[in-house]
Amino acid sequence: MVLVNAKELIKDAKQRHYAIGSFNVTDIEMVRGIVGAAEKENSPVIIQFAELHDNYVPLDVIGPVMINAAKHASVPVVVHFDHGVTFDNIVRAMRLGFTSVMMDASQDDFETNIARTKEIAKIAAPLNVSVEAELGPMNREGGGDDVDYADLDKTYTNPEEAQQFIEQTGIDMLAVAYGTVHGVYTQAPHLNFGRLKEIADLVDFPLVVHGASGLSDDEYRQSIDNGICKINYYSEMVHRVAIEVQKRLTEGLQNKQLFISDVSPWEIEIVEKEIRERLRVFGSTGKA
């Protein structure tokens, strides 16, 4: 199966009422586990690398690994540059062969967000690279940012601004805020499905949810019912993998000598199991 961009996949997800799972990777084991899960579920999938994860592994190292895995997969795989905040790194990802990029200028004012996103979209279009952007005050839990729920309405994406943003930037998908936050949840999210539906009805455009870790299966399904076509899932996945690896190490060290290389097949197995479960909930199983 050829390496693909997100445009056609996200269009099919919107038409057939499911969501594409989009999973961050920081090592080869995660790449293998996610692609393996997608192949077993006969599901399209997005593997992505976030700019802020460059401290774990350089983009120039992990990028070719991701692209090679996608090219040899038996299902459609998008290789996406997630939360790109610098122009140079986004362009660098495109040059490496990433088929999708995100321009995250959501911390800028509205007009600056439009201008910066539009610049990337113009470069990406002739390269057949899909572009994602984010609009709304997407906060972070467990990462140092305070989540202010004092005025909930201000934490959600404005529908009219979303429409204007889409029309002026030329993007292919938009991440919106309706109550999710990045990171591992420390309290129940204040999800506003009414606001999400209001945005979806107005823009009729592929919408993305970030901060999807920690949501219940029912909340995933409600999100899809109200317009979400791409679900970013990372923090909960890596947290669960770490706990299971720790458990196996503890048990294994009591009975035999272990080596760090023993962890590699564990990680692939655990990631694959976790992702297969997510793909089924997202409704993408059998959609490749």
C-alpha cells in the first residue's frame, strides 16, 4: 500500500461516519506496534511525530523509519508532523517525505494564526501534503498549564471563527476545542458536544480532536457522531505501555536475568493491543 496523505482518508471518514486514529511515536517499536495493529484491523491509520518530541529522538532519525514503515504497510498509512510550531521544522518534515503536517499557531492571536497557517498551506498544496491547524484555547493537564474552567464558554472554539479560519487558510482539517485538554487527565473533562455539533453543522468540514486520552468509549463515539473525523491519542497509550512494561520487568527480574533488548518485543505487543482496541472504538476497523 502506498504512503498517502490525510485528505482522502479524512474525506472517507467523514462520509462513512468513523474517525481515523492518529498516534504519536517516539521509537521504532511504537511505529511497528501501531502499523501492525492497523494491518490486523484492516484499518487506515496516521502515525505522527510531534515537534516537541525531538528531545526523545531527532526528526531526521525517526522520520525515515516512519515513512519506510508506511510504504511497506498493507493498509493506508499517513505520516504526519504533529504540532509544528516553527516554519523550518514543518518544511523539513515535508522535505523528508511526510505526507501531512500541522501548523500549530493556536497560541497566537486569531489573525496571526490565519497568516502563519495560510503560509504553510500554500507550500504544502503543490506537494500534495495535507495540512491541519488548531483553533481554540487547548490547554494542557499534567504539563504545567493551568486549566481555567471559570468561564467555560471561553475554552471552546467559536463556530464563526472556525468558518472564517477554514475559508481563509486553505487547510484540510481543523482541530477544535470542545472541552478536551492535552496530557493525562487529572479531572473529568467538561465536554460540550453541543458546541462541537454547532461547529460541524456550520463548517461541514473534517474536524479533529486533540487531548483524546482519558475519554470513555462512549465519549469517543459521541465525538464522532458530532463531527470528529480524526482522533489524536498518545498520552494514555504511553502511560499504559509504561505501566505494563514496569510490571513485566518487576516480575521478570525476580525469576531470570533480563536485558534491555527484551523490552522491545514487549513494547510492540502492548502498543499493538492498545491500538487495536482504539481502532475498533473509532470505527475504522475494516475501512482500509
